[in-house]
Amino acid sequence: MEKTLFQKICDKELSAQVVYEDADVVAFRDINPQAPTHVLIVPRKPIARIAEADAGDAGLLGRLLLKAAEVARTLGLERGFRLVVNNGPDGGEAVPHLHVHILGGRPMQWPPG
């Protein structure tokens, strides 16, 4: 299978504005920000989308969300932030590599889309 754009960023084959990385996840600034702060956090393991994760991925999924909250705090989003996970084309997914959008720096509206 061909590597996704996000896998290439995780593997340092493409550059990105990385704000956090560890053995499990990489967080980097979105190139098309939808809020003053817009960061993507992705697992290094290539899971196409949340609907394709399985029970064996539960620990990684938990770490992904916990790290998203930690990254949001380090970015100064104490007043609040939104986490978004798109799944499939109708869900707004553009890159088939599971990722969580961290959006903040302004009040969020509801409904979101």
C-alpha cells in the first residue's frame, strides 16, 4: 500500500511544522487552518480511519486522545478547544490516515457542519 501524506510526515519524508511527537503519535500544524490554532495529531501506526480501528488499537486510540488534550494545553487553549475526527468522504475525510483535528483560539459554533 502506498504511504499517505501523513505517514510520510511521521516518517520524516515530508516536512511539517511538528509541535509534538513521541513513539506513538505526531502532532503538526494543519496547512489549511480552520481556526487560529489548528493542529492534526496522528498515530504513527497507519490506521485508515476510526471505523477501521479494532479492539487491539484501543490503547493507541486512548493515547491519541490524551495526547491531543496535552498538546492543546501546551498550545495555550485553556479556554477550550474542539477535537474532530472525520470518517470517510461524506464525513469530510481528505487523507485516509486516522487523525484528530485540534481546533481552538476562537469560540466554536454549534452545529459544526
